[in-house]
Amino acid sequence: MVVSHQEHPDTRPAMIDLRNVTVCRGSTPALEGLTLTIREGCHTVVLGPNGAGKTTLMKLLSSELYPVYRNRTHAKVFGRDRWNVRDLRSQLGILSHDLQQDYLPDTRGINVILSGYYASIDIWKHQEFSEDARTHAGTIMEYLGVGDLKNRAFGSMSTGQQRRLLLGRALVNNPRALLLDEPTAGLDPRASFQYLSAIRTLMESGKTVILVTHHIHEVPPEINRAVLLKAGQIFADGPKKEVLTTKNLAALFDYPLRVIEENGWYHVIPDR
Ligand SMILES: Nc1ncnc2c1ncn2[C@@H]1O[C@H](COP(=O)(O)OP(=O)(O)OP(=O)(O)O)[C@@H](O)[C@H]1O
């Protein structure tokens, strides 16, 4: 079952443009023949069960994995197939769980933000930061409500505080878009909603957000398109309201469940 995505004629530039993309992990395709276009300004959730290929998609978009080149295959981000990682980060801020685990526990809060300028983990002696760059990093920390963590060790912070610092690390380059991997996993309701509130403000200010997750409850109302991924292929794609239905999600997760929508937020309950 596939719901086709009926986009209005849209002249906005394609931010993500995948055509006939197959990505193998080991000897097995984790994404198979995927064709997907996401234009700037189209806030999108990519939703799929465990093993659907979400992490593989994140790694493809962050240039950590490449497709098998077949008939007319391309995998373009902001119009280009190949990127220098540092240049890509200044266009597309990527927040993944791997990143949170990569930081050493004794990295100071301000250095997490500053490391975003070089797309590095922590900062290093050969890296230089102007006074303006340092001031900007401090301003972002204040904006995200973590201004008091400048000198705190990353390992001594709560998961929610760490997550906000990593968001700040991405924002330091003023990227056009953000790619978020299960942004509220491991956060309590207060930390989740605080984090999502920052994301919603960023969407309102013009940043395009792509959310990759299996947590339907972390999809903010501003997300207007849903792409369902199953077994490495697109299962449904279209306006969120048309795609996030009981029928589609029960089939996506192979489980009798019911979708409940309230004030633009969604959650699922078992239907048995
Ligand atoms: N390093 C690897 N080597 C071999 N196969 C892999 C590897 N990583 C992932 N896979 C396989 O690729 C497929 C897609 O995995 P992927 O991690 O992209 O899914 P996912 O949707 O992110 O799942 P989850 O929600 O559980 O993180 C799965 O069948 C998985 O077993």
C-alpha cells in the first residue's frame, strides 16, 4: 500500500533528492530503490519500525554511507552528490545518537558548541575561534536555556541538557535545515517538550526540519509531511493528516493499534 505524495507544483529548491537509491549494510540492502524529494521549507517526519532503514538513511544524508550506483541513481543533498563534511554541516545540522555518545565526559559545555564550527568532536589546539565566534556560541547557549553549563563537564549533564548542547553545536553554523534522529528518546516529558519547543521555534524562524523516528508522539504539529519507511522502501508518503492513519500505522508496525490525534499531536494505543 502506497499513498502517493501529491505535491503542488513547487519551485522551492530540493534539499534532499534521492533517486533509485540502494544502500547495502553488509551484503543486504537496508534501503532499496528509494526515490524521495524533500524541498526546502517542507518539514517532514520519516517514520518507520525497527530495522526499517532510518539510521541508514541518516548515514546516507550525512555522507557516512553511499548508494550502489545503478540506473540513474543519485543521492543529492542541496543539489550535490558529494560533500566535504564541514561544508555540509554548515547547510544541514545533523543530530544523531552516535554524536551524543562520541563526546568525552570531561568536554566543557562551551567547547561542545564551539566544536560545531569545525564539525569536530571537542575542540583542538590547532583550531582558532574569533571573539565573535565565542560570543555567538555563548548567545546560542543562552537562547537554548543552557547558559549556565559553559564550564560543566558533558558527562555530568542530564540527557536533556546534553541534547540541547548538541542542538547548539548544530546551530552555531546557522544551517538551512536540521536532520534530527529520535530527538526526545530518553527525555522525560518536561525535557521532551522543552526540546521540541526549541525545535518548533526554529521551524517558525524558517529552518527546515526533517525528523527521523519511530516515536510518533514526538512529531510536532508544524511537521506537515510524513514519509513511512518499511523494510528499506517507502510505504506511504504524503500530507501528515492523510498518512498518519490507524490503517497505515497498524500496517507499518504490523500490530493492531489505534492512532489518536489531539491539537496536532499524535499518539498510538493498542487496539486489542
Ligand atoms: N552494520 C550493519 N551490518 C549489517 N547489517 C546492518 C548494519 N546496520 C544495520 N543493518 C541492517 O540494515 C537494516 C536497516 O537497519 P537500520 O539501522 O538502518 O534501521 P532503523 O530503522 O534505524 O532501525 P532502529 O529503529 O532499530 O534503529 C536492518 O535489517 C539491519 O539489521
